[in-house]
Amino acid sequence: RKVAETAVQIFITNDKVNVSGLVLAGSADFKNELGSSDIFDSRLQAKVIKVVDVSYGGENGFNQAIELSEEVLKNVKFIQEKKLITSFFEQISQDTGKYCFGIDDTLKALDMGAVETLIVWENLEVNRYVVRNKATQEEKVLILNKEQEKNTSYFQDAATGTDLETLDKIPLVEWLAENYRDFGANLEFITNKSQEGAQFCRGFGGIG
């Protein structure tokens, strides 16, 4: 009963289930009894995607449950990803004006607080630099891909040709993961393994 009640408190918000799927794990029959019990909320029962036997309790048991459910959890993420990107493509096809893509436009919209959901390819190979002109102490941010990083002119003052000092370098993906909340946005990482994901990465710069 306690587990069933706690599950409702954690996994149901405003009368709606707040997870895409649930895995029930345990070393005895308890997990099966819970899953079919009347005291286990029917809304949560409908979200059970796998029941697994684990040999341990605590964190070790939790990690084992994740390993045993890896395939089904991948499928859940895959379905979520397809829905997310399909919705993004629909915004474009309907020309709603509620979308942007590519690094420059997306980061501008983010700065303006105009991004509700930020979609980023998890392997986006772009770095964020903070550089400083030693003479003027002026700092600026550079967002560069691998090819652009080879161009030394990005790291020189345009007027004088003097080298700029690099104060910080971090993968943009990592920087966004640390800072997206400051812009009032939600962050969704996607792969390029689905057809939609591959199209988003190839045709839209992997960020939008």
C-alpha cells in the first residue's frame, strides 16, 4: 500500500501521469502483485512497460533494473523523439512563425527568452568560446564548429590583427545543459538514429 501511495505522489501531477513509462523491479513476487493490485493506480498500471527480476536492493538493484530494461527504455525515448521532431516539422509546414533553427537564430531567440522547447542534437560538434581583447578588455562570445576553429581570424582582433585571449572553451551542448533554465526554456536532446532525427540534424543544423 505504501509503495502504491508513494507512486501516485511521485508519478502523478495535477491528475496526470508525468512519466512516459514505468519499470517495476524486485527480487520476489511483490512487483507482480503490485502491478495487478487494485490499490495500484490504474493510470500508472497502464504505463508499466516492463517488469524485471533484480538480485539486489537499493541503488545496485536500481542500476540492474535499468540495465535489464535498456531496450524498452530506448524505444520509449525513440518514440518521444519522433513525436517531438514531427511537431517541430508541423510548425514549419504550417508556417506558424513559432519555430527557428540553426545555431545563430536559435541562440538569438534563446537570448530573447522566446524559446519554449530547445531541441539539440546530443552530438552537436560546436564549441562556445569566450575571448578577450587584451588591449581594450572587451569580451565576446564565439560559437564555432570544427571547420571554423581552424580559421585563426576568429581569434584575432579585426582592426589590429592582435591575438585574442581565450578565457573559456566549452562544448555548446554542455553549456546549454547547464544554462537553459536561465532562459526559461525546456531542453530536449535528440539523436540522429530516427528518420526524423537524422533529417533534423542534416537539414536544420541539429538545433532549433
